[in-house]
Amino acid sequence: MKIALISDLHANVPALRAVLEAIDRSGAEHTYCLGDIVDLGPDPSEVIELLQRRDIPCLMGNHDPFTGPPTVPEAIYAWTLTQLCDSELAWLRALPRELAFEFGEQRLLCVHGSPRAYDEQILDATSSAELDVMLAGASCDVLACGHTHVQLVRQHRTVTIVNSGSVGMPFESAFTGNGSPRIHSWAEYALIEFGSGRVSAELCRVDYDIEAYFSRVRARMPDPEGWISAWLPP
């Protein structure tokens, strides 16, 4: 059984289309979205429509509910909110915080950040002691997560942790709250294969039409040139 993981789409339609086309070619039987579907990009409604049309099970990310304090940059948060209709907001706010599946005897748990909180980062530098606390009570063989915008495969005791990276905004390095992240011009996803008591994970990248994305940013978003300046050259 091969499954695909996508996360942190951030309203980037050209990147999502490229990733879904690559997943279709991969032979994956199921695709799961780990959240941060909207905000920080020019096409929130279009991304929701594509996920719904493909009937892809989705989680809620920390940028999705629009019920707490505004995320940063606040101008983009406010603009995104004006682009979403009531039914789209209701759909986002009804998304679950986790999804669990069984493939034979192997258990997959999908979250956005960690099993404890959707805005918590699991990084390569996260200590084993910290992971013990984050994963306490989580019953799984594979933990799928996103949120950091940085791809990762890590073994922690009996759990394989797979971070699929970001479809819409892959970071050069994890964001620590200082400065501004630098963003790669490709799109990321992951493939996991379950079978014969074994699990294999593949971290994937695919190119997409970044200029088409920039055109959408310039046509729709506030402070487009400031936003585009965060991207690294292709």
C-alpha cells in the first residue's frame, strides 16, 4: 500500500497541481493533507475547491481556522479572510486535528504539528526527551506531520516520523521566530509504502511554474513584491 502526504499548501494552486500530478504518476492509492491549506498565498478558495473535488481527507493546520489572533503577516491574514466564503470557512473550521489509519498491522497517525498541538514543531534537533513528551499516548507505528515546512524522516524508538515538507512554501531551514524564512521555488510531498511488516518513506520534490504563482501574488495579494522577495532563485 502506497500513500501520499501533502502539507502546508498555503493557497498555492500551481504548486498543488504539480504535486497532485506527480502523486498520480507515483501510483499512490491514497493522499492525505496535513493542514495549513490556506493563508499566505493568493488562491485560498481554489485550493479548497481542488482538495474537495479530489475528495482528499484533510486536517486542520494552525493557519486554517481563523478563530484566534491573526497570524503573521496580519495584512495577508486579513486579506485571506475576505476571500473565503462562509461555507469555506465552515469547512476549514470543521476539519479534524488528527487522522488515524491502519494498513495491515501498521498504524499511521496524521497530525499537523505534533500529537499534542497543531502548532508544535518536530525537528531534527528535537531531543528524544522532548519527543517522548510530545508523543506520549500516541499509538502509531508511523507519525506523519508537517508545520515546519522542512522535510524529515526520523526514527524515534518504535515510531517512524515523516514530515512531508511544504507544497506551497518549502523553507530553507525551520523558522525559529527570528528574521524571515527563505523559501525554495519547488514543491514538496512524501510517499510512504506499507507492506510485509516494513515501512519505507520517500521525500519528494517537484518543480512547478513559479512565475505563474508570482503573477497570482501580484494580481491579488497585499505587498506582493515584499512577499515575493522571500523566495530563493529557482
